[in-house]
Amino acid sequence: MHLYSGTRVHSSREKIFALLKQDESTHIDELVERLEPALSSSEIFAALFELELAGKIRQLPGKNFVKCF
């Protein structure tokens, strides 16, 4: 039995990706503020890291994020 739920991680990445725009950066604080009732800040940080490693998002200076296409 796994304590780690891949489905939850997948849905957290989808939620974050849906909030980001390609032409306008979003600050990390705004993402946490909008998602925190559903996701903890550590889940948000982990999902952002995974999305960045996958090449789907990019971190800009000042902890701002944008979608990559």
C-alpha cells in the first residue's frame, strides 16, 4: 500500500497549470493564495518544481511563473 497518491499530485499540477498564463507572469504568493484552501504550500511548491522540470512552466526572476509552449 502506497501512502503517496499520484492522482492528487497530478490534479495539483493541473490546477496550477490552469492558473498560469503564457503571456503574463504569476507570482508564487498569488498561486498560494488562490490554491491554499485545496492544497498546502508544500504541495504547490512541489508541483511547480515538477512542472518546471517537465518543461511546461518557467520560473522568472522574483518567483514569477509562466507557461511554456
